[in-house]
Amino acid sequence: MTAVDGISFDVDRGETVGIVGESGSGKTMTALSLLRLIPDPGKITSGRILFGDRDVIHMSDEEIREFRGADVAMIFQDPMTSLNPVLKVGFQVEEAMAAHRRFTSKQSRERVVPMMQRVRIPAAAQRVKDYPHQFSGGMRQRVMIAMGLSNEPSLLIADEPTTALDVTVQASIIELLRDLNRELGAAVILITHNLSVVASLCQRVIVMYAGRIVEEGPTRAIFKNPQHPYTWSLLRSIPRADERGHQKLLSIAGLPPDLSNPPPGCKFHPRCKFRIDKCFTEEPTLDDVGGGQQARCWVLMSNVPAADKGER
Amino acid sequence: MTAQATQAAAAAAVTAPLLRVENVVKHFAVGAGLLGHATVHAVDGVDLAVNTGETLGLVGESGCGKSTLGRVIVQLQPATSGHVYFNEVDLTKLRGEKLRRVRQQMQMIFQDPYASLNPRMAVGDIIAEPLRNFRIARGRAAETRVQEVMRVCGLNPNFINRYPHEFSGGQRQRIGIARALVLNPSFIVADEPVSALDVSIQAQIVNLMEELQDTFHLTFLFIAHDLSVVHHMSDRIAVMYLGKIVEFGSTAAVRDQPLHPYTKVLQSSVPIPDPDLEAARRPILLSGEIPSPVNPPSGCRFHTRCPIAQQICSEVEPPLEKKQDGHLAACHFPGKL
């Protein structure tokens, strides 16, 4: 099975990039590949991953250990399973630094409370002595972020960091990630199924479908002027909290394809309302469509007449 | 029934709500120790009315008691105290066969389309089970009815002998909906029916529920944490916090003029898929954690986190009362945030 097929993208220093897609679109596999963390028996069969000018794929075991956690940190959806339940939270933050020896043990110890304050954990000096179960979901996610940032990485990968959280807590974690990105200058790759969170946090968006990038570009362009029918449809299929009057949601018929037996041609064509003959047989390439935006589509939404889109 | 009586009954059906919840309390005992047990105040005195044919959205964050309230309404769990009237019949007073009869009218759709379908039963049997339970149809007649409901719910009726694992999440949710629909109920409690589904599938299920409501004149209690989908689905909205309804009104009123500070906070927290609006949105961030329902705060339960709380808020519990036409809030300072 090809979970991720021919993905190419760059993340600039200090940039916030969102990777959006549904389950099985390959967004998490893409992120795990960046750290060479693909679970067995999966493997990266081709491609290059460059961090600065270092090639991640050809790093030795020792180099990759240092790279993960120190240069690039990753936080996950479920902060409870990522924290050790029998160790004090402060110790776990300290351990994250000890593992990489970028700081002396004295420095590491002294950095714990400031790191926890930096992620806005109230009464951090007292809370270092608490165990993970004494923290709420949102506070646990803050601890994970503190651990991730403790080694001053230049890239933070956040995989669905707010999906398990309540909306008021989600709001505070998004604000935190935004502030930390500004304060520390660490680039952020946000992996999510939630387009609204991307609109809130990211400067650039990568839309994935069936293991491919189908569209990519500056956030504003993607949301205001989506060129791939999948992106276009997705944006019209989600209810908006600011909706006035009742607009019927656009329903994308069918299901994402089974990647062990993908359809020929464009992987979205079985669900696409705007397909042409070519889409059935030939897979489109990811091409520039102007304004720094790229789309993988033979048709492009700008070529679809307004009447066909159901717009007045 | 005389023609007059029929007319009177029809008039009553228009004015009287289909479902009325009166001061419902649901407490759970947790743990046991030397000092006795603690009590979780999951639902703590809720009044609610759902009108025939409407969708009432019940929104709140995890642990606010919204699912418990839904389960108490359909009598899946007994209320600790209070009354649930369905067509003016007090369900909390009914037992056995009489309760079963009413239950035929009220069905439930669950959040998790994986856990709520028995993996060992064929889809046809899952959907037909209510028919058999209520001895409404068996054999060929049941099968015909099942296939009819499957078609209505967008499932291929030829898949009647397949098992749940052969279906995707969205299709499973359709099976759950078909099961709820097979008895021709008038009232459906849908507990987070779309939150486990992928984005492109959510719209399919939301649209299906709206179509079914139109076709079969269904009344929905739509329970969800996602304010966007609640706004979209609901005619009226009830906002719940820590076991209490804090605000209740038409969707437009609650959306455009939220009166309770918690509603305002909730709304400001929801991101909108528009980068321009997002650049301007300033969420009101709450300090502290949601208090434990074992030991809820005195006075207004939101006062420990409320940005505009005053002395009185910690002392006197504000009742849920009418502040504007048909718009209720439980707050001493409504609309002040």
C-alpha cells in the first residue's frame, strides 16, 4: 500500500504550515516520515527529507536520536498516553532536556519551571511536583508542549493537538502555539482535520487526499480561492458558527479511496462533481496556478462556470 | 373520538410541547469510603421543552451533563428526581409495558458508530431488532420494512446480510439512524451523531438527518459539543454548564445576542474557516478548570471562571428566567460581557 505518494513541500524558518486531510489521507504518515518514525513494516521507499542541509533519511541512529526532540519536537493528540503516569511532571520535562544534553543538568533543572511558565501553566513552581493525572487535558497538552520546546527546537510538529480537547481549551492552546511561534521563532507544522483551526493559526496550507498533496498555498488563497474541487467542496461542507440563515451543506458523495487499491487517474475523480474524461485515466500533476498556489487538478475551479458550482 | 375532540386534541398538539423536562436531577454515587460516598451532580435541576417538529440543540463541553440528560429523557437511566413528560405523559411514573409502549415513539442515535452496533449481528438483524422487540413485524414483513428504511437512509438494501465491520464510519452511522427510524418514532435524541465522522462525511449525515426530519416530521434533541453544527441544525438552543441550563432561546437570538457569559465565551472560542475573520477573532480565554460536579461552586456555577462575576454571583444562584421574548438566561448580569 502506498500511504504517502510523492509529497514535496518546504517549511521556512519560523513559518506555520497546516497539513489538512481526513483519516487515511496520509497527513500523519507524512509527519512521521519527517522524523523517520514510520511504524513497522512501513518504510520510506524513496525521496529526500532535508533539514537545513542535513539529509534525515541518511542520518545514523545516533544523529537521528539527537535530531528528534532537539531539532524537531513532536506533540500528539492524546497527551495522556504520551506522558508517563508514574513520574512527576517536572521530572519528565527535565528528562526531555537530559536526553539531549544541550543543557547541563543544573541548567536543565533550572529551566523546568520557566518552561512550564512559558506555556502558561498556572502556579508552575508548585505543579512541577504533580503527576499527569492531576492535570486536566489542556494542561497536559501544555506540559507536552513545554517538553517539546525545552530543547529549543527549530521545528514543532503538532499532530491534532487540540482534537481531544474542549473548544474553550482548544482556543487557549491555539493562542499558545501562536504566541510561542512568535516568541521563540520555532516553525510549526500543524496536522489536523479541522480547517477552521488552520485558518486561525497557519500562514500556509497543504491539503492532502489519498496520500497526495492536492492543493497547497498561502492560507488566504486556499480559503478564498480554492482551485482543487476537493478543497472547494470541503470548505462548503462544514457548518460555520457564524452562519446566518440556513444554508444546506454541500455533501461530498462517496468515500475516500482504499489505498491498497486506488482508482486510476485522479484519486478524487470518483467523488468529483467537476470531472472530465481525462480525470478517469490520467493522474494530474501538482502545478502552479498563480499566487504561490499549486493544485493537482485537470479542471481547476477557476475554469468552472459559476452556474455549475451552484453559485448565483 | 368526536370531531370536536379531535380538533381540540390537534390544537393541544400544536401548543403543548412534545417533550417537557421538569426540574430533572440525576446524581451518581461514586466511590465508597469511611466518610460515605461522594455524589456527582451530573444533571442538577433542568427544565426544558421541545416542540413538535423542531430541533433543539443541546450544547456544552465534556462533563456538563448533556449526554446524561439525553439518556434520562429517553429513560435509559432513571432520573434521581423530577419529571419527563412526553405527550403530557410522565415517563418517570411509567413502568414495564406502558413505558415500553411510549419508548416506541422515542429513539436514540449514538455517537460512536463502532461501539453502538453489535459486530456479530448482520445489518438487517440490527435494524430489525426493534421490530421484533415490539412484536411489530417478523420474517418477510420485517425484511421489507428494513429494506425500506435502509433505502431512505442511503444504504444499499442488498447489504442486509452484511456485518457492521464491512461498512465505513459514515455508513455505520446510517445504520444507527435506520435502526432508530424503523419504528417510525416521533422523537429522536441524537447524541453527538457526527462528531466521530470525517469532515466530508459529516455533511452527508447532517443533510440526511434534515431530510428525514422533513419527510417524517421528526422532532430532534440534538446533543453536541460543536457549536457550529448545533447552530446549523437547531431551531432553538440550550447551553449547558456543569449540570444546569444557563441559556435557552432561538438559534438566532442565542447566536446574535448571547446573554450568558459562558455562551459568549463558547462562541468566541469557535474558530471559523475564514482566515480574515480569524485574524480579527479574539477568543475570551477562561482561567482555571471546569469545577468538579462532585462539589459544584455555590451561587452561579460559572462564577469561579466568569470574567464579570460579582459578589452576588457566588452567593445567590441565578434562576433560568426570561430576559427577552422567549430568550432565557441564568445570570445576574445578562448580556454584560
